[in-house]
Amino acid sequence: MIAIDERGYYGEFGGAFIPEMLHSNIEHLRKHYLEIIHDASFQKEFQALLKDYVGRPSPLYLAGRLSDHYNTPIYLKREDLNHTGAHKINNTIGQIILAKRLGKTRIIAETGAGQHGVATATVCALMGIKCIVYMGAVDIERQAPNVSRMRMLGAEVRPATSGSKTLKDATNEAIRDWINNPVDTHYIIGSVVGPHPFPDMVARFQSVISEEMKWQLEEKTGKPNPDIIIACVGGGSNAAGAYYHYLNEKDVRLVAVEAAGHGINSGESAATSVLGTKGIIHGSRTLLMQTDDGQIVEPYSISAGLDYPGIGPMHAHLIDSGRAEAVSVTDEDALKSAFFLSRLEGIIPALETAHAFSALDKIKYESGDVIVVNLSGRGDKDLATYIKYLDKLGNG
């Protein structure tokens, strides 16, 4: 049985390792989050916004030409068609309603690829709440379209200029802010990371993905379970959502796709499941890339959303226990997959999602196996990177 215990652990991964200044905030959340999100009026507001604002349910699309190429039916869960262009909005809608009920008047968030930042800025604009988004200086440069969107929506984007100036460092800055402003501020964490109850709470909000997949597959195939679910994993919120209602369905293979950067052993990678060891980062015990004396090893990926030295504790447990298979994909293979999907199906995926499509070339399956790929985001934000790659190839 894959489940979180009352202390916030999936097996030996999880927990809440937090500074004293945040103890009352986290404890209050831990004691009340389930009661709040299961409240009928919360669910009514949440479900109405998912339907009328986000545009759910997102389609489950049988990718005909992709299926022909791989000689097996491949369905795409189209999270890229959500308002703001990714799965992130599912979680920020839930957390902004929660923050309002907790009486919070200020929201902070971290972002890598910018999709979570945009989704947070969007719901703060919707609810009229002040929004500050921390983003690595490197990511601000490589994800400029999303930075512009956040500012258009009224958010303040604060650069993180320490370390590798990417997602890990943005998270550090957001946590420092929360420590300094514990009373009026809610931290909308963007992935299934951080101290309990955040990993569980984010997974629950994202579980709408697999909840829809169940009835959509039943409609299209006559059975609710696919044979394989593939999703990319940085922290892992889109994967957590896609897996959630299948965690205890042992006949469904779960494939978690990480960023290998320039190669797993190149020194420039974010393949945590291969390179990581057990340790604590950002408030939870998980697998993370670290030196023998516990210093974080800087991750690298061309994809800002996968450029993280750890993974969520749920995914650490799934991989460590053998329930999920980890696949690592290089920058080069992800870029090739992005162009392959674009030109085969007319869908430009986010760079993060492109990693998931590369796994189709790396896993074994039988002809006729039903495969669902969680298409977690659209590629508008990555066009500059894609065009640079095209120019390098001298082809377009």
C-alpha cells in the first residue's frame, strides 16, 4: 500500500524538518489541511474554478501518428491545454483557496521553468492577493516569456543570485522570506517537495489528473487502467497527479523520467534517482544529489523545471521500493523528442515534457500496451531554446 503516514512519511522518505520560526505555520497546516480541503464549500469552489476557469477536464488524446510509429496506442493527457499552459494551475487554485481560509494576505512562491510562477501570479490576480515569486537569475534569463507573464499579472519577480541561480536557490530564498514573514504569508510550494503536509497536499490537488484519466480511459478503451504511465519528474507534481489513483494498481507500470543533462556521469546532470543518496533538502528527507559530507551537488538540465537536486519524497519511495521505474534522458534526446512530437502531432511540448516522450525509446513494452504520457506543459516558453537548437542544426 502506497500511502503517507500521520507524520508525513512515505516509507522512510518525507517528514517536516523546519526552522522554529515556521513551526506554528506548518503545525497549523498539518492539523487542518485535510479538514479544510474536504469541506464541502471548499470542494464546491475548487471544482467550479477547475471547470470554468482552468478549463478541466483536460482531454485524453489518442495520438494516432505517434501510436503508429511506436506500434502501440499512446494517449496524451493534455495538461498543456489548461489555463496558463501546464498542470501547475491545479495546485495553485487549491492552495489559494486554502490560503484565504487561513486568513493569509500575502503569497510567496518559487519557480524554475516559470509555469508555477505564472500559475501562482494568475490565482493571486484572481483573488486580489499580493504575490512575490522567487526565481533563479539563470532561469529568469532562459524563461523570459514567463517572467513577462508574471509581471503582467501584477506579481513581483525576485531573482535568486546565489548558488547555481536556479530552482534550488529560488526555493531557498522563498523559505527565507517565509521565516521572516510567518504571520501574514502563505508559501504556495509548486511541487511535491518541502515539509509535510506540502507533498501530500500538492499531490491531492494534482490528483485530478489521474481521476480524469480513469473515466476517460474507460470511455475510450473499455477499461480504466492503462498498462504504462509516463511522466517527467523534477520535484514531481505532474507525475504525482498522473500516478495518484494508480499507486496501488500493481498492473499499471509507473515510469518517472528525470533529466540526465549532458549525461548521467558527465558532472552536469539532474538524474537524482541514479546519483542521489538519502538526505534532507527543503524540509523533507528524500533522495538528493550531495557530496560525501552532505553538501548539495549543483544539478544541471537544459530544462529549468527539472533542474533540481532532489525529488519529492513520494517519488523517492516509489523508486526506492521498485514501484516506479526511473529513466534518465539527456538534453539532446529531449530536444529531439520535442521536434519529433511537434512535427508528428502538431503539439509543441514544454522541454520538461519532452523528456517524458524520450522515454518511449528507452522502455520495453508489448505491442498493444496502452501507454499514457502526461503532457504536462506547452512549449511556448521554450521557443528560444528550440530555435537556437534548430539554428545550430542549420535546419528549419
